[in-house]
Amino acid sequence: MRNFARLLALGLVLALPRASAAQQTPAAPTFTKDIAPIFQNKCESCHRADSMAPMSLVTYEEARPWAKSIAARVKTRQMPPWHIDKTVGIQQFKNDRSLSDDQIDTVLRWVAAGAPKGDPADLPPARVWGDESKWAFASKYGPPDLVIKSPDYTMPAMAQDVWWRPIVPTGLTEARWVRAIEIHPATVKGRKITHHALAYLKQPESISRELFTNDPDVAGEGLFMEWAVGKAGDEMRADSGRLMLPGSSITFEMHYHAIGEAITDHVELGVYFYPKGQEPKHREVLALFSTITGGNRALDLPPNQVTTTENFAVLKENARIENFQAHMHLRGKGMSMEAIYPDGRREMLSQVTDFNFNWHNMYIYADEAAPLLPKGTILHFVSWWDNTANNRSNPDPDQWVGWGDRTVDEMGHAWINITYFKDDEFAAEVAKRKAAVTNLQR
């Protein structure tokens, strides 16, 4: 220190550059430049005027009062709702609405800095959202080729939950291949009373029991489309489709719940066909896989206990798994899907570790990641339920719970879209996938 002081006195020590405050501390994110693009891409699909979320996040003035709540929900990954485990299995999805670690950090730093607005000139153009009562795929395919409507139902202001299951003929007189499907309550008000809406396709044939084991609880048949929060439509992959036959009908199932206001509504199913002469090569089926050995009615959830079940299904045809969707109720906590290949190799495909009954997410695999499974592959499903006081969604941890339709009952199954391939087609698909992976690695 003495030598340093002497040198300083003699003017022999050069002044060290000091970092400016801006260099020392990165500028705080602003709404207009940093936050608005995130909200547009990951939040506005629900958080906008006249949509299903309780508040809009489109403008700064709308978002600012919720800043602390946004930080809390984002930090714990409660929002946006995306419950697939990011440390397990496939992570490439077409519809991934989760936030990256960098995006979460940006939101948290914005709130910590006092949620500044920023320069209005930085604000990206407003995102234009279509009318939710209209058909989303119409911009691509034109109006649906077939619209099937359920009869009107009036839900009283105060009433028990209702499961309304009317049957409506499709009116088809010839077989047609489907390339896209949409379903939704007819009105915005109808969305408030509709927990979910299912459309089952009933026609004179059985697919699932030919392609899987003969246990009806292992592989169901007939589900055509589902509407739930975050899920309204399904588009087939290139050169694949679902088949509708003449004489078929749709069995609707609407789960309605009272909200303190009498509302009359119905559900509309829009079907987009492949043009005649452009039929796809591959058939796709939406199947239900129970995760409970012995069948759904064997579900037994003792009070104050965590319970795990498993089940297996053998693929009798070559298949591409298009998506994974776990379905459980209030005690449900997680579900996994594993592939056990004919050579004994095992691969965990996907796992939901923080299931939330309020959100029915369908995780749609990206084209380059959708599992290609040879016939003879075993799909292994595991589910677990938390019927203890540790589960904040649990209405009564002292209550035994079994299988049932009511929200306070339980379920445990996976909805999966599957496309089937003949041996030569499957070999070509595997070769194409390998070539794509090789090109990416170069």
C-alpha cells in the first residue's frame, strides 16, 4: 500500500476505468420491449378481453395491476399451464406454450424493477385473435365440410353437475377421410358452464380391439374430439386421417356445471374432409388407454395415502404416437408413458409430474420427435394420486375415492392419437427420421 501511495503521489499510476452504472447493472426489462412479446406468444390466447381468463394482459394498463401475481405464478411455473416434466422424455412439441428459463427470468426482473412500461415505440403490433365462436381452421381449409350440433341444454343457475349425452346422426352416405376437427360450445357464455365436451364417433366397425389387446379397459374406441380449456381442435399430420363411415353417429358428452346464472347452450362439431381423390395413406385413431391394472373399476384410493397404478398395452401394428394427454381428477398428480421395445430396450416417452385438473393439455409431439414404435412394442403407463392433506386440490383427504364421472371421483387414463403403418411404410418412415437426425448433427 505504501508503494502504491508513493506511485500515486508521483502520478505514475494510471487511472483505472470505472464501469458506468449501466454497465454494472443490466437495464431493467420493460413491458413494451420485453414483456409484451412474451405475453402475446404465451399468454394472450386466454388472457384477453372476452376470453376464458379472469383478466386481460394485452395492454400495459391491464397487466400492471397483476404484476406481483404474474411473478408468483410464473416463478412456480403455474402459468402458462404446461405440466409435462421438462427433465424426462421427449421435449419437442408443436404446441409448447411453456416459458423458457430466460423468459421466466425476464418476467421476474421486470416485476422486481417495479414493472416499468418502457418506450411506446418498442411495443410490437397487436396480435389479432380470431372469434372463438368461429372455426379456427376455416382460414386454412374454408368452412367445415360437416357441422354436427348437439341439442340445446339449459343449465339452471343452481344445480348439481350434469352429464348430457345426446346422440346425433352424422348424415354421411359414403366413407370420408378427415384431416381436421374442431369442437366448441356455441357461445362464449356456454364456455362458462362447460367443463368439457366429448364427441364419440359410433360406426359399424371396431378398430381398437383389432390393433390392441382384447381388454376393453386397455384400449377404448370411438372418441373423436374433445373440448376443454386449452384444447379445441385437432389437425392430422400429412398423409394421415381419421375415417368416418356411412351410417355413423356422434354421441356427445357435455359436463355442465352451474355458475349462478341460467345459461342455454349447445356444442358444435366441425369436420374438415380431405377432397375426394386425395385420401391419405395412413389411418389415425384417438384411443383411450387405462392406466389401471384390472380395469377402471379396480381403482382404489384409500384416504390419507398416495397410490400408484400401472397398466400395459401391446401394439399389434407399427405406429407413430402423435401426442400424450393425461386425464385425472382432483387427486391426480402424475402420469408417465414408457415404450418397452420388442428387443427389451426401454424408453420413457413423456411424464406429467404436476397434473392440474383445471387444464387438459394435449402435448403434441413435433414431427421430428413423435415416437416411431414397431409392432410388438409395449406401452407402459404409470399413474399416481395424492389423497392426502398435502394435495391442495383434495376436497377431503379422509374420504375413500374410486372411479367415477364426478369431479370428486377419480379417473386415470391417457388420450393418445396413433397413426398406423404397414411394414414397408414404417421402414421408410424410420429411415427418413434417421436421415433427418443425421443432417441435424452435421
